[in-house]
Amino acid sequence: MNAPRTTTRTARASAALRRVLDIAARVVRGITLLAIASAAAVSVGWLVWAADTPASRTDEWVARVVLLAVLLIPAAVLLLFLAGVRDLARLPERARALPADLRERARDGREPLRTSRRGSILGALASLVALGRVVIGSRDVLSPYAVVTIALRPAMVIASIFAALAAVVEIPAAVLAMLILALR
């Protein structure tokens, strides 16, 4: 009697997880399209502006390029966030692909924690040295995960939300600016 109930719970949990993953995939696609559309609209609008009213001095060109860079920031923030989210999605397969020697070093690093006496200063120092060896030895393997840590920071999530809002505003503003320049 207990087995069918567990099976239905598992099936429901599995179905809910599939729905969440499907929604997450749609959101990632939508954010990707938003970032690309924003960057394209801003770039084309900037090019139309540069062609319609060419700058005569170098400092005007510098100001225009800086303006373009500032207008592309929301798309860049969104793309950086998406890179982290995509790396996060690949995290389980990357963890499975970690070299066996790294796993061995991690196991070796945990050994002093198990064998040292609790409260012993010597045991704590041995544990710190072992942890340091594991961290230094695995830094080159773990460096690809840096984007994941950037994307999961609360400041980056908030910046991504504001970047999405800015991108939503930039697209119609760029189209409107192009229409105004074309009708002049």
C-alpha cells in the first residue's frame, strides 16, 4: 500500500520538475532574444544616427562611441547572466566529468578532518593545510565555474532584472529614434 503512494508522489514530483524546467528554458530563450534584440536595435539606431548626422571632430566620435557602449550595457549584463545560467545548467555533467585525481585530492583533503582530534590546534592546522592544498590544486579545474558564481550573486540577479527592463525600453526607443531620423 505504501509503494503505490510513493510512486504517485514521485510521478507528480517528476512532472512538476519537467514543467519547471520547461518554463525555465522558455525564460532563458526569451531573455536571450531580448538581449539580442536590444543590442541589434541600439546598434542599428546608433548607425542610423551616425550616418544621418556625422560627427566632425574626434571628441564627438568618442562621445558617440561611449554613448553606444553605455546603451549596450543592458544587453551585455543579460548575456553575462545567461552565460552563468547556462553554465549552471551544465554543472551536473561537469561535476561528473571532473578528473579522478581531483576527486582523489578532495578525498585526501577530507581525511585530516576525520582523523584529527577535535579541538586540537594541531588537527585544525593540518585540516587548513590540507584544504589549502585541495583549493590550490583544483583552482585550474574550477575556474570555468566562475561565471556560475557571478550569475548567482544577488547583485547580478537584480542587475539582470533592471537590464531586462532597460532593454524593453531601449527597443522601442531605438525604433522611434530611427523613425524620427528617417522622417526628417
